[in-house]
Amino acid sequence: SGDQVLLSIADNGIGIPEKDLERVTDPFYMGDPSRSKAKGGFGLGLSIAKEVAEEHGGTITAKSSDEEGTTFTATLPTA
């Protein structure tokens, strides 16, 4: 898209509740109570991805709804 590269990843799952959506990129945040460190994961993947994108002058955004699932979009400059 002009001077930016857009990468979107979408699913058609149950979605992310609106109250959790703005925090999903926070380090160690796990909004879903069924997810735990005992079952694997530490809540760092999205926060690391956000930091990498921002270090390269980009962003990561998320949109979600119960009916359509969740879409994450990473935007990075081409130069």
C-alpha cells in the first residue's frame, strides 16, 4: 500500500472481548482464563511483535467481534 506493507492475520473464532482487546499486546496479559502458564505460553508473543513493529516505525492493530473473529494487522514502512 504505497510506502507501507500491510500484513493481516485473521481467524473466525470466538473473538476477543472488547474489554481485553486494548490490552492483548501488554506483556504477560492473558485475557482468557482458560489460558495459563501451566498450559503453555507466557503472554509475550503479541507484546514482542508490537515492540518489533514499533522499532521499525510500524504498528500492530486488532479488530474483533463475536460473529467474525479477530484480525491483527501489522503495518510497516517499506523503507
